[in-house]
Amino acid sequence: MDLLPTLLMEVGSHQVEVTETLIGVGRFLVIFVAARIMAELMVRLQLPTILGELVAGVIIGASGLHLVVPPEAQAQLSGALLGLLSSLGGLTPESISSLYTETFSSLKVVAEIGLFSLLFLTGLESELDELVAVGIQAGTVAFTGVVLPFAAGTAGLYYLFHVPFIPAVFAGAAMTATSIGITASVFGELQWLKRKEGQIVIGAAVLDDILGIVILAVVVSLAGGGSFTLGPVIQLCVAAVIFVAVALVLSRFAAPAFDWVVDHLKAPGDVAVASFVVLTLCCFAAQAIGLEAALGAFAAGLILSASRHTHDIEAAVKPLVALFATVFFVLIGTGMDLSVLNPFDPANREGLVVALFLLVVAVAGKVAAGWTYTSKDPTNRLVVGLGMMPRGEVGLIFLGLGTQAGILTPALEAAILLMVIGTTFLAPVLLRLVIGGQKETAPQPS
């Protein structure tokens, strides 16, 4: 029920507008301050900043201070916050609570822009030429690193824990991704990025993202249909594969046309606007054929990855990602109900076992992938496997979309969250232990 017209009848429209502005600005203030504080802490601990943003969301959200609470979390806003807004806006706390719920959708729109921008940037940073150089080995590692955790995770949840099929498939899909950013950062810091192992992992991580996002698009689309039948699954899989294949082809042919257009634009913001035109067109195309717009955003980045203006596009998009993707990751945390992880509540113990199961499968599936490729030269297969482990921002994207689509129960949400956090924390630590003081060398021959 839309409560805003009722509010306008009860009080003056100016008071409602003032309070609405206070709510909107206040939410962004709380989100960005909390996210920045926790991100700075993570940097000093040599951990990914996205984990800080996620923790910030937990602190200010339904499991913490109740300063930013999604309506679906069914949690009450902080009494102190309601009192402050009531005194500033001149409305009753009940009216403010209703107005808060009515206006929350605008925050979700900002978060969605952040998600699309992040996926666009991920596709843009995919080094297709480097991927081709280690194509067979990276392809083998990527395929195994997707199939093993996906199959084991889905089957285990469905048969052992009796999780419904679609949520089980989604949780399995969430374990397929590998965070390119985290992996590249760790290998760069340890001076292994140019070694054969580093190149295989980066190439496999790119393929993992492609395969994982294709699976994600299919599963979310299936969840919207309400039932599982083989025909639509095959149709969606074929559509997703063709969509990505077309994007890869267009990266060779459409990128020069994009460059020609940008070269003839003179108004300020030419690169940013032209890039977002491609982004929105791809999102529209994906949605129009029944896939997720998220896949379109990633495909748009792949298309422009061969552009001469790639660095300019990155420079234009990264500030948007820094702002809007922060909102996306914080919002994931705000809706988390961590009370389902309380081990002292007997009702939660099965959920904790599920979380442990997902973490073990997530680690074992990726580590095993390190032993599936062939190489004429000696390589450290454990390093390859550990490099594939972190789910990072890609895993959180899966989690966020699953939450938005209403696929996951609170317990399964928390289990996937622990899997993402666990793999993201463990990977840098274990890589540092395994690699030790060995230094980077020139790229090794295939």
C-alpha cells in the first residue's frame, strides 16, 4: 500500500519533502562514513576493502545499529534515529518510518547502478589476449573450478540438507566465481603475477567470471519462473552462451566503431557517456531475451575491452564504482540476519553445518582445479589452486542478486556470506605461506 499520499494529507508537503531529503542524505552519509572507516581498517590489515564495506553494512544494518534497514529485513529503525528525524522534520516517528520504507527503492536503484558499473569494469579489465596465451591451461582450470564446487555444492545441499532445488543450484553457482581483483592483487604483491602460475590463474579467473555470470543469469531467470523444466533451462543456457560469444566477437569488430564515435565527440564527458550507452544497450538486450541485466553489463565491458580508449573508460567508470558499488556491498550487509549463526540456539546448528559444508566444498573444489591442467614446465599447482579460491566481490554480487530475487532463506544467505568471507580471508594468507620469499621471474614458455 502506498502510504505517501496519506502522509501528504496529514501534514504539509514541505515537511514531507524536508524529511524525505533528510532521510535520503542521512542514509548516504551513514553508508559512506561507515564503509570508509571499515575499508581503511581492511587496507591496514592487508585485506580486501569490499569486506570492510560488507562489515560496515552489518554494523549499521538489521544485525547491528539499525541505522539503515531494508524493508524486507522486517526490522525496526533505531529509536534514536527516528527521534532525531522527527525533531528535524516535524513528523511523528510512525510517519517517518513509513516514509523511510516508501523511499528505500531509490537507494536500491543506486546500488543497482553500482552493480552494473562493477560488472562492466570487470569485463573491461579482462585481458583477452593474455587469456588466449594460456587458453588451454586456463580453460581446464576454470572449467574444473566451476564444475566441481557447483556440482558438489548443489548436490550436497539438495540431497544431504534437503534445500529446495533452485536455492541449492543458486548456492552452488555462488561458489563458481573467482575474484580477479583479489587474486591479481595478491599475486602482484608477492611478485608472481608474470609467472606461469599467475597467468594461468588470471586467465582462469576471467573464464570463471564468464561461466559463473552465465550460470547466475540462468538461475535467477529460472527462479522468476517459479518452476523447473528442462526446456527453458536449455533455452536460457544457449541464449546466455550465444550472448557472451557475440560479445567476444563484437570486442574485435564493434570496439573500432566505438573508438571512431568517441574520436568525433567534443563535449565534456564523451567517453563516460558513450560507454554507458553501450552498457545500457547491452543490459537492455540481455533483459529483452530473458537473461539478467547483470550479464549484459559484463558483456558490455568485454565488448569495449579491445577499445583504444580502455584506460579513459576505466578512469571514467572507477569513481562511479567507488561510490555506487560501495552502496551495493553495504546494502548486502544491512539485510543480513546474523542471529541465524548463533551456535547457542539449537535451531541454528544445521545452518552452521551448511555454512561449514559450503566453505569446505568451496576451498576443495578450487584447490583441486590446480591439478587438472597439463604443462611441459614445472609449476606450483597448489599456488594455482589457492589463487582460484577467493570469491570476493563476485561472490557478493551473487549473494546480492540472490537476496534481491528472494531465492535464499536467511540461513542460506548467512552460509553463503561465510563461504565468501572465509575464502577471501584464507586465500591471501595461504598464498603468502606457500609462496614465501620466492620472487617474480620473467614469463615462462608454454
